[in-house]
Amino acid sequence: MNDVRWGAPYEGVRFGLRPPAVAEAGGSILVGLLCHNVGNAPVRMFGFHPAYPRALRVSPPKADRPYIRVSFGDVNVLHPLDAFSVLAPGATLETSLDLSFAFDRRGTGTWQLAFAYDAVRTGAHFVAYRGGDEAPQSPVVDLLVSYSRSLRDAGIDEATEAKLDGALYAGEARLLDLLRHHGAGGVAFAARRVARVLSPGAESIAGWNALDALALLGPQAIDAVNVAREEIPHADRALAFATRWLAFRHGSSPDPYDLPFVTMLDRIVEEPATRGNLLVGWTGVDSAIHGLRRVQIFGNGERIVTSRDPGTEFSRTRRTMLRPHEMQALVEAIRHSAVWLAAPLREQGLPDEPRPAFEVQLGIGGPFSRQVSMWNGEWRRGPSSHLAELMDRLASDHIGESMPPS
């Protein structure tokens, strides 16, 4: 850990940062965060559990603090025991701080930043590390952000990049024309921006808008995404998904693993009589905070809606029937969304962000079934947004005997 800059211990724990040697603007900017127990007793630390969602708060420099302050943004949420990791004496925990979204519009240059561990709220039955009178902090480190050489080589200068970024964030109607105007450079720009689907909250909109634009920029978009995968390895999960999605949009054959599922789905769409074993399920929310909203739909059109209000204990169930054209709309939405390609891209969600789950069984056997659970923002912004909206309508227990027309 020679490349880690360590701070002074606070109540037996010290924090360190491992910045990348050079980060590229528009790419993934991941800074390693470590904590080391130099005390004699184990402590519970928040923010280092890979399976528990957390957010980041990035505060710009101030007159009395000339550096960027990064902290966990979950201080007002009551966190359960499984949100914490036990740090034994002499042990070290490590996680990554994804600062891509925070530096998207700061431009290039050397930026000073430090991490501060703000105490979070916990339950009354256990104690977690809180630090001293002031928030424990890492040392101030330099983060060097350079421009994207590949974009400059493709003719996208800093001013053009800023203009395209603005159109991308706003989802402007002229975005596609702007990208086409810059030729290969515009395609390369959009391919790199797909990486932003990994950012939390509203920042991911730019990534999904870029993916939508790439689907309309021709087959060369796939080549541009493959180049971006080499240049931005930290975003490979998002870019690999983009490659598969774009191949689907351009009519490529499914992978051998997906071929039986896609073939059966095509048959079910075209031949309603083959839906005897069809089962579609959707759980929009299932928690004490959000309540329960679940629906199951069978091939004969039977719909079972199970719901529970937030804060209540008992669920209610309602059975209705869908009409033939509504069943047709459902199976076509499944095919259009390419749900067999869907997969969670973000490792963590926002505080209290639901994680809807979708399942579909087309026939008997594993090759004809798919189950996918993604963060709510991925469902709502990604290629499966239409399917998620439709399933939410079907899961509502406030509608009449059948789903209202679209």
C-alpha cells in the first residue's frame, strides 16, 4: 500500500486515499478509500460493505477550505446492522469512490480533494464508529484529470466537448444531428459517455441518452464502444452491456445461451396459443418503507396483484383478467426491451432506492426462464423503461377489471 496517502488516526482509525495516476475527463474516475484500525478493539465502519447502497456528497472548495471535500451522503438515514463492516485491530477495509459524475464538468487540471467520515445514524442496539469531535479525515491529495486524447485525435476539442455534454444532459432534440455532424468523433464521444450510466442519480441520464443516440448512429457505434472499453476499463460492465444492446438493435443473432429463450419468445409473440406455460412476475417494491407491490400474470390472462401499504403488516390480493390485446402488448414489450440482456450495472444504489425484480417463464426448463433485479434508476432510464412502466401499471390495485388502454 505504498501508493496510499494516510491521514492521522482518529479514535483508533486512520483513513487513506489512493488516487489514480492520471484520470481522463469523461471517463471513470475511481479513487480508492481505505481505513485502517490502529486501535486495540474492533469497530463497525459504514460505507465499506459492498452489498449495501450508499451515496456520496462532493462539496466544492471554499475560502476557508481550498479543496474538494468528499463524504458519504447518507447521514440522515437510519442504517441497520448489515450496513456496517467490522474492522478488526490491525485490519484494513477498502472501497472505491466513484467521482466521475463530480468531475464531468470541472474540466481538466489538478484538483485537491480529501475524504471526511461524517458519522451516520444507527439503531439503538449497536454502536458504530463515529470518530472524534470533528469528522475524521484523510490527507489532502492531488487528482490529475487530463483530457481524452482519443477525442482530441478525432477532432473533438474542449469547446465542442462542452457543447455536446450540454446537449446530452438536457436530452436536446438536436443531439443526434450534432453527433452526426462530427462524424467518427461524435460517435466516439457518445461511446465514452455511456460509462456514465454507472453514476448515481440524475447523472446517469447522460449515459442512457448516449446509448439511445448510439443506437441511431449506425453499426460503427459498436466499434466505437469496443474502443472505449479499452480506454475506460473501469466502465467495462456498462460498455459490455452497450455492445450487446447495440448488436440486438442492429439485428445480430442472439448468443447461443440466449437463442432458445429468444426463439421461444418470438413464437409466443406470434402465436398466442403457445402461451400455456407463460408466467410473468414483477415486484416493484417490497420493504417496510415502500410497502409491497407485486403482480403475477399467467398465459391465460389471469392477473394476481398483491399489495401492502407502507407501515402496515397485512397484504391484500386481487385477481382480474387481462384482455387479449393487453396480453399481446405485454409479450411485445418483453421482446422489445430485450430483457434477456438486462443486468444490474451499478454496484450500489442510492439510499432507500428500490430494486424492482422481473421474472418471466416462457416454458418448462431453465433455458426458457429469466430473472433480473436492477436498481430503480436502471429500470426507469435504461432500455427496459417501457417494460417497467407497463409492469407498474399492471401491478396497480387501483384500476378496474383490466388495464386501461395505452
